[in-house]
Amino acid sequence: MRRSIVFKLFLLTAALCMSVIASLFVFQTVFFKQFYVHQKTGSVQAALGAASQADWIHAGDAQTAYRNEQQFYQKYNTWIAALDAEGNLKVADDFEMEVRLENSVDAPALSGQSITVPLYTVMNVEDLSEDNPLQPFTIVKPGEHIAIEGVIIDNRPYPQRIGRDVSNLREENRLENEQLVRKEYEALSRLSATDYRERYPSFLAYGTVTQVRTPEGSDESRYTNHLFLERVKAFQADLLYGDFSGKTDTIADYEENNVPYKIFVKRLTDRTGNAEYLIAMTSLQPVNEAAGVMRHYYGYIALGTLLLVLLAAFYYSRRIARPLLRLNEATQRMAGLDFSARIPVSTEDEIGSLSRNINGLSGLLYDHIIRLEQDIEQEKRLEQTRKEFISGVSHELKTPLSVIESCLYILKDKPDSQKREYYFSAMEDEVKRMNLLIADMLELARYESGTYRMEMSTFRIDAVLERVCAKLAGEFADKRLKLHTRFAPVEVVANPLRIEQVIVNFLTNAIRYTPEGENVFVEADEEQETVKVGIENKGAHIPDDQLEKIWDRFYRGERSRHRSTGGTGLGLAISKQILELHGALYGAMNTDDGVRFFFELNKSKEA
């Protein structure tokens, strides 16, 4: 043990010697990197200036443009592309499709038009392979009927999503211009929905693919550089949404997979006076390789630093003792049941191994204590639920058992009584009531136990409301009640079966306590982040001091809560537990001439 610490002392002391070299190395490395970046930037800017004067940027076909771009890359180690005024690759006629729009929902003026879609904006060239499990290539076949969703900017449509039909526009096998969609979300975060629609109206159109042009052979290489193409599409999104002024040349930093890049944009004017752009992207990774060569230089000055060993020995001896002090402090805190302390492990010797073991022991003890506390709390909840269950069942079963017992005594004393069938019917009703009561109690106990986990999914709340209203139409007709509905077609995130159970409970309660011929209102209103569902019935009010008590099990403080109406007294208690498991806001309130029950659900993020 002592030999290891002494050896460590020697290594740490030697490390001090090398720190001087390291400090010089860092200084030179930083300076060299800055110098390299400055030189690289100037070189690319000069190359772009020369390229803007060359005729090759006006290549007439994609193959020629590809060769010119490759020559530029080989000479300057920089990717380059020429873009038109809308930010599209100037020559991409070997990877595009033409679509005849037959019907446009939001922009009738587009109907009958033919548009050209650069395919590199919505798909990768590799997706044309029939081995692709998603098979997006089937969408871009001539004669294919497709749906297109996009945005109109300066009276020109720009597709954002393409699918076989509208239902596919949000599925995995759609084609999507991710940069344009991301830009739309950024614009929506800055503008109100109304301002955004005025500036950038959206459209949904149906059309037929009339012609598809795809690259062959080596031409595919131009579209396999996805990193550069993504920056081209990002620039186009900035250009279309007005985030690129276009008045001056720009240089931007970009990093991908921990590799830094410089992106250059140069504004030009074509022969007809329209704007066009040169975009270039170069990697700064070679500077790191050059810095590695410089490390050998500092080996020659290593001998001079050995004079610092004697002066640094005392400092590093204390450095070795410091972990021992940390170990002592951590173990004292553990003795006081404080397991939040963690010993930093920065060595691989015996002290480092001991530090890791103590940290592991502390974390293990802490996890076991937390788990034990959770088990105890859960056991308390289960015990409380069992007690309340037994108490509630015992109380609620007294009445039906008494009725059955009375009927049995009467039948025993008067077996030939004319009311024999009546007594049997009464006992059957009470048995059904007990079965219903026990089923509701078991369901409520499951929710209150703390072990039930609510599974969430996305669904249309208006569809659930319409289904429940249709299911209870007969009960509305029996009491001649007038049902008024107003549903917002919005998707929510919840458990559809349990939310339907809540709606049935609320609506059944409304039917039961609404006078004949009165009105019942069912509404689903869309708010900023939630959907508010309200069920209001006309009739007697609930006293204000009892509005909170109606959610308690077996509460029958009002006429509307009496067991003779047919309920078990558990419907609202079950609904309360379901809504709380959803984390939903809910409640009941008196209106001018009735009672309104309501709850809120979170909207789907894609809604």
C-alpha cells in the first residue's frame, strides 16, 4: 500500500513537470487553431470569389454540375453548390418529379397546376432502392396518386410532406422536408397563429405524379452527401422565411458529430438580373491533425522542467492525503444516514478503488432505504384502502341484506302469500344491487391502491363523446330530454376507455337528475394546450358546502345521491380517481339553473 502511494507521488510530481510543457502546448495549439481557421476562411472566400466569375456555375445539366463541384472539392477540400433565387439547387433535373395538382383544399388556385418537386428536399437518393422496408419509392412512381401538404410563400407552393393519402402525411413512410417543417415550427413560436397563416398560408392538395427523373450510376454521388444537402435545405428554409437578408455574404459556424465546419454563402446575380447564391461548406478537422504533429516538438524542452520536481514534491504529498480526508468525511456522513455525499474518483490506485466501493455502498444503501420507504407507504395505502373497503361494504350491504332477510321471514311465515312473486323480485333486485356495489368497490379499490398504472394513447375526444351520446340516446328519449352538443375535433392524450367511463358516469348522472323535458348540454372546447369537456344539466342545485363532498364514496347528502335512484354512490368517486390518475383538472359547479361537471385533458402535441 505504501509503495503504491509513494509511486503515485512520483507520478504526480512528474506530472507537474509535464504541466509546464502542457501549458506551452495549449497556448501554441490555441494560437495555431485560430491561425488555421483564419487562413482557411480566407482561402475559401477567395475561391468563392473566383468561382462566381467562372462559367461553370451556369452548368446546363446535372452531370456537368456534378463534375464541376467535384473539381472544386478536390482543389479546395470544400463542398460547393449553386442555388437559384428560391434556394434550390440550380441544376437538379436528374432527381425531381412533376405532379399535376387535381384538387387543393386550402388553395383552389393550385388546382389544375403542375409543379416540380426537387426530390432531394424530401428524400434520400438511397430510398429509391426497393430493399427499403418503408418503400417510399412507390410514392414517386409515375401515375401514383399522392397527397401534398405544404406552405405558400410569395404565391409559390413549397411541399413539406408527401404521402399516398392524407392519413400517411403523419406516418413514418411519408416524404418530408424536415428543415422546412422545423422552420415552420420556429416561425409559429414567434408569431401568432393568425399572423403566421397570413404570411405563410398552408395548403393541402391531391395530385398525380406525371413524370419522375432519377440519377443513374455515378451521378448518385451528388445526392449522397446528406450533411451538405441538409445545410442547403436549411439555408433554403431561412431564405424563404426571411431569416437570410441576402444583402451581404455570410459565414456561419456549424458542428456535426463533434466536427466543426464553416458555411459560406455568397450572393450573386444571374444574367437576367435575378438573385442566385453560392453555398460552400468546409471542415476544420484537419487543424486537429496538424496540432498532433506539434506535440513532438515539446519533447526537447522536457528535461528543463525536471528542476521543478523537488519544489513540487511537498505539494503533491498533500495532494495524495486529500482523498483520505474525503473518505473520512464521506463515511462520517454515511454514519449519520446522509448518503448524498459522493467521493470523486480520479485515480486507479487503492484509494481510487476504495472511493468507488464506498460510493457504490452509499448508493446501494440509499436505493434500498428509498425502496423500503416506498414499500411502507404503499403498504399503508393498501391497508387504508382495505379498511375503507371493508367499512364501506359492511355499511352498504346492511340495507339489501335486511330487505332479503325480511322477505325470507315473510315467505317462511306465509309460504302461500299472494305477494310471493313480489318478494322474490325484491330479493333479486337487492342481489343485483349488491353485485353492482361490489364490482364498483373493487374497481375503486384498485384505483386507490396506488399500484394501478394508467396507459395513455392519442385519440379524438369528439369521437368518444359522440359514441357515448349515441349509446345513451334511449335514456334521453325515455325522459324526453333535449341534448345539445358542441365538440371540437381535437386529439387528446389519455386512456380512451377510462375517459369514456368518466363521461358515461357524468352523463348518466345528468340524465338521472334532470327533470323531464329539460335540456342537457355536452361540450368539448379547445384551449391553448388542453381540451375542456363540460356536461351541464338543468335542475336542482347542489349546496355550495357539499360540492366537494359529492366526490366521496357513498355520499348521499342530497336527494340526487340517494340509493333509491339506482346508483351505488361510487360513480363520481371512481371518476375522481380516474381523472387524478390522468393528472387532469376536474370539478363541479352550480350554474344559473343547473349543475355543470367538467374536466380537462392535454392535447396531443401533433394536434
